[in-house]
Amino acid sequence: MKDKLDRLWAPWRMEYIDSVLKQPGGCFLCEAVNSGNDSERLILHRAELTFLIMNLYPYNNGHLLVVPYRHVGELDDLTGEELSEIGELTRKAVRWLDRAFHPDGYNIGLNLGRTAGAGLPGHIHYHIVPRWDGDSNFMPVLGCVKVISEGLAATYARIKKAIEEDS
Ligand SMILES: [Zn+2]
């Protein structure tokens, strides 16, 4: 099942995803922030202490991550200001996703530690996963990949447009 799902994902894979993930020991979130190319790295918005980026391996179309710039892994490492801005950016991200995709709902949350499914335990990040009525029929088990109805670049462009219309 997993092999089949991974193959289905292949048409949407962008070359840089492979190049980023092959870098040993790197933190793709820190690398994305420092790359100087927000659109290539799928960074949608930079706030003062946190930023909004698309998940390279989305569970659903429009799956976003809210991330502090600082490379810290635990809730206790976050300052009050960072926590507050994470809340504010999450609120904005939902507004932008509403505008771009009109989902029926959201799962928003945190995977702390590898056991809980965190792919990158060293750099804390909040997931925002848009949900549509009936999509649970197709939701994969954790870590599996399914077909996404739009490519990452098309999704990026659509959310960017929603951000611009909102500001
Ligand atoms: Zn990092």
C-alpha cells in the first residue's frame, strides 16, 4: 500500500524536494528560511518571529506549517512572544486557506517527538491541515503519502494570491 501511494505522489514531486531532503543532518526549515528564495522553498509568509511554509509531504492539499525562526524543539523553548505569534499566524493562515480553498474544516496541532510522528523533532512546527467532507475516506495512515489534487507550486500560487488579496 505504501509503495503504491508513494508512486502516486511522484508526478507532483519537485526536484528541489529531493535535493533538500538528501542533505545529511540539515534542518529543512532553517535551510528554507536562510535560502533567500521563499517561493522555491514554499515559504508563504514571514512574520516577525515565525513564518508560514507549505509541508513538502502534505496529508491534504493546502497542508501548512507555522514555524518559529529559532531552531528549538520543545514547547518550553518557545518564548511567550513566539507562542503568541504562532497563534496569530495560525489565525491568518486559516483565513487565507478559507479564501483559497474553502475547506469544510481543519486539523491544527503539534507532533512532539518521533513517536508522535514528528518528522523533524529538532525544530518545532504546528500543522494546519485543511479538511473536506468525505476526505477521510482517502486519508492515509501517518507517514504515507496520497495523491494531492493540485501540485505544490499551484497550491503555493493560490495561497499567495489569497494573502495578497487580504493585505
Ligand atoms: Zn531548524
